[in-house]
Amino acid sequence: MGFFDFLTEEIAIDLGTANTLIIHNEKVVVDSPSIVAMNQTTKKIIAVGQEANQMQGKTHENIKTIRPLKDGVIADFNASEQMISMFIKNIPSLKKRFFTPSLRMVICIPSGITEVEMRAVRESAERVNGKEVYLIHEPMAAAIGIGVDIMQPKGNMIIDIGGGTTEIAVIALSGIVCDKSVKIAGDVFTNDIIYYMRTQHNLYIGERTAERVKIAIGSATEELENPPDDMSVQGRDLLTGKPKEIMISYREIHKALDKSIIRIEDSVMETLSQTPPELAADIYNTGVYLAGGGSMLRGLDKRLSQKTELPIFIAEDPLRAVVRGTGSVLKNIERYKSVLIK
């Protein structure tokens, strides 16, 4: 601890494909869609987060909306850096500061990330004044956020279904014993719905509409205890070119998402088959934890439970489990030294 410590601020970032969350002073201060709107002529960012999200699919040729992260990793370096920088500048308590403080950051990364992709995340952080940058694998952060004691010699299985990737990991003794990262998650579900509407109803819908459908009536099984009401969806008729509206039910969305969910199930089974027997015995007793926005899909826990024959628990605030875990690590960096990648 030095004299200049008051110039350093600590933040924890969950840099997600769909949403970016930032914790500062143990509070979630940013929770915004990971999207930027850019002026094509000046190359300047005109909006980030919620504001840019509302422009999605409604822009003219001069404005382009970009999602800088794809499949959990940085796809557009420049846009992601500007987005992180703007999010940090919008943190209420840092806005009042006369000069930009240097930052100690803990950032979440997918477990299947390559060295090059890791470097991209680190460089982005350093460019926005990150003096000390630590990285932590997403399933590890999710486990800490759910409240699992990762230091114990005991196996725990975490499934984190985000926007770009589904991370499946078996954790014991503060390490990942076996893991699988599949690029099937929320974004793929959204595209499945767009494709289904096009092929089954000749209706062309945008990403934002598909996202709304997924949240309102998305389902992983055909039999739900309290099913949602049918929903009206508007889009463009591919045959006549006119705007039109149709009613769809959750059963149709289940059909649309079925193939992708089967692939997630297969990955879970594959990870279980690679788990050492002692840890498999632990998982049989403790069950499997679900985190991430994708775990809120109706009936997904039941379906995975039938497939694996294990009890499945959803984290109490699945969307924030990862960032909460990252925040806990930030608070006790010394204790969690072994799980951080410096």
C-alpha cells in the first residue's frame, strides 16, 4: 500500500458478448448491452450500451451498430476499447474525478480462449488506463458468484450460458479440472428464432424482435407447468414484401431452439464423461449449477436434469453471477491469487 493508492480505483468487469457489467465499490454500476453505434464518415462512436441497442436494425447508411465481441472474444478491437472506455467514464463516482485514475481490474474471459485473444483483452484494458490487469476464467467467476467454495477438495460442475459461449467446467481445489467451451448460447438461440420465422412463416424479423420473442416465450421443453401466453410478432412478409403480424406459441420456439439445446446437452455429457471418478461422485451429490442469461430459458434446467439424471440448480441472479464472482475476487485478490491469470 503506497501513497498513491488513493489514485487507484478497483473495478471488476464481466465483458460479455451480449452484456457488459462493471462492479465498483461492491456495487454493479454498469449493466448495459455490449453494442456501439458508430458514425461511418467520422468513425466516431455516437452511442454505447442501451442507447446504441435501441438503434440496432434501425440505422441509415451513415450509422452502423457494431457488437465488438463475438463468441465471448473481442472481434473489433477499436470498438471494444472505446466501448470499455465509455462505460468506465460513465461510472458515477469516477465522473466526478478531476483526472482519470489508474485502474486495478479483474476481467472475465471464456475458458476456451486463445493466447492471442487473451492479449487483446489485456491490451484493451491497459489502453483505458488499467495499471494492474488480472484475468479470470468465466466458469470460475460464476462458481464464486454462486457461492461455491472453490478451494475445497470437492468437485462442482458449473454451466454458464452467456450470449456468445456456453462454458461447462468441473472445478476442484481452485482449478478447472475439465472444461468445454461451445459457441452455442444466447446469440445462436436468437438466430435460430429468426431462421425458424423465415422458413416456417415466411416472416423476416430483426435481431431485437427475435430477442424479445426469446425472452417472452422462449422454452427448452414442450411441457411447461405454467406456459406463457401466445405472442404476436411483427415483421416483413417475404412473399409480398408487406409488413405483417402472426401469433406464435412457446411450443414453436421450442422447435426452433431444439437443435442448439441438443448440442449443449451433448457438450455437458462429454464433460461429465471426462470427469475423474472421485469428482463425478461429488457432482452426483451436489448437483450442477447453472448461471448466465441463457440459463433463464424456461424448462432448460428440467431438460438438462432429465438428460444428466442430476439435480440442477439455477443461480439466484443468473445474469449477475459471473460479475459478482469477479467482484469477490477483486476484494480478496490475495486469497484468489491461484485462480487469476496475471
